[in-house]
Amino acid sequence: MIPVLGLVVGVVAGLLLHPSVPVGLQPYLPIAVIAALDAVFGGIRAILDGIFDDKVFVVSFLSNVVVAAFIVFLGDQLGVGTQLSTGVVVVLGIRIFSNVASIRRHLFKA
């Protein structure tokens, strides 16, 4: 119940406060969101597999976001930010779809 309450509070706060992302951080936001989604779908899959561990989830969530942002930052510093961003999106996208396929198999037995 606490995660649902936190989600509701976060959505309401976002709608009321209209937060803005600083220009310097805007290239990293989409990558961070995709990395976070990868961790969330991985967590859902782990719950369905019966192997969920909250500590592993938190570490996975934070490390995914930090590593993905670091790769994009490194790419920006080297002048190849777009290419590395695309690589991160492709890799995490494959992982997300793999986790969703596993979740689908668990839920629908198909």
C-alpha cells in the first residue's frame, strides 16, 4: 500500500508543482527513465518468479540509472553522445521487452 500511496503523492505533486528539468540535465532524463523502467519490469518479473529481494531491486534501480547516465555523459564528452544514447536505449529496450515477455508468460501462461 505504501508504494501506491507514494505513486499517488508523486503524481499529484508533479501535476500541482509543474517541475522543470534544467537544460543541462535534459539529455539524461529519457535515458534515466528507460533505465528505471528496466529495473521496474525486472522487479515485477522477479516477484512473479518468486525471487524478489527489495535490496537487490533498490541497488538495481539506482545502478541502472547511474550507469546509463554516466554512459550518456561520457558520450557527450567524447562527442558521440547520440550514438551512445542510442546504444543504451537499444540494450535497455531489449531487456524491457524480455522482462515483459516473461511477465506475459507468467500471467497468461502463453
